[in-house]
Amino acid sequence: MAVKTAEKPEATVKNTEQSVMRNNTAESASNEDLMAMQMGADADSQYVTFRLDREEYGVKILSVKEIISVQPAEVTHIPRTADFMRGVINLRGEVILLVDLRIRFGMEAREMVRNTTVIVLLINDGTVERKMGIVVDNVTDVMSLTEANLQELDGVTTSVDTAFISKVGKVGTRMIIVLDEQKLFSNAELANMTATVKK
């Protein structure tokens, strides 16, 4: 299978604690900055947050490999796969599967546009660790969420299947739906997606 090559990634991370929102545009931080945050003493409480529709979600920074911008022409589509599978890209010689979280969560699908934001995650099914790109609307922050900010799902209403959710974080007036990235796909789905990439 011939896979198109993605351009050099550009991170679109914003740091809340340094108040880098200016004119509603987030300052860019490099993936080297992301790696530095992962090496910090408080990395376990750091989350990369992103938006899908009107809701904001978060994944642990330790599960984030990098954040890239993808062009539609770089995606190789694969026939007869799950509707949430956008296709694959060639990222510096490595084939990465792209999953559209909007479709996975039952939201209205959107066409990929220029500089579509993709978060490359490390997904572990207990035996094998895989890189997988999740297509999101946009990255919003890197923020710290401690036990003081996190709560269980009781009484919280969201459009997403609670099987995908770990906890809910609250920072001021913002509600962050914290995903359990290791539960976004069943082992059977991961096996099928891995087999698809190897074809």
C-alpha cells in the first residue's frame, strides 16, 4: 500500500498557566516543549486539551507523542474500514492510522481541511504499544488537573459514551472531559486497525 508522506509537524499547543491567549489565537509551542513538559516532575497531572464541537476534552500528556498538522492530500484512504477511520499517513517513514474522534463519538462528521489538527497518541492494549493519530477540531491548552480539579462522572451530562471517559475536570467555568485514551478502542478494534495498516 502506497502511503502519502505528511509534512513536517507543527505543534499547536497553548499553555494556560502562562496566559498565552492573545486575540483568541493560541501561541504555538514546539513538540520539543511538549517533550520537556513530559519530563517534568508534575507530568502525571498535565493534560493536553482539545475541542470537539462545543465540548472540551483532555488526554494525559504522557500519552501524547506529538501534535501535527495534516493536509487532506497527505491521507491515504483505506476502503472497507470503520467509518471513524480516516486513513493513514506516512509520518517520517512511519505509517500512522488516523481516527476521527467526532465520528467515533457519534458527532456530525466534518471534511478534513488544510492544517487539520492531529494528536498522535501512544495506545497500549496491554501487549503492544501503537501510535495512533486522533483528528480533533483544535488543541486548546496544556493544563494541570489535580485531584482538587477532578471529579467522578456522577451527575455530569455529556454527549460522549461514558465508557471512554475517566473523570471530569473543572477549572473556573470550564469543564474538561478527561478521556481514558486506552479505552477509546476495544482490543478487537485495535487488532483490526493494526491488520489494516499492515496490508
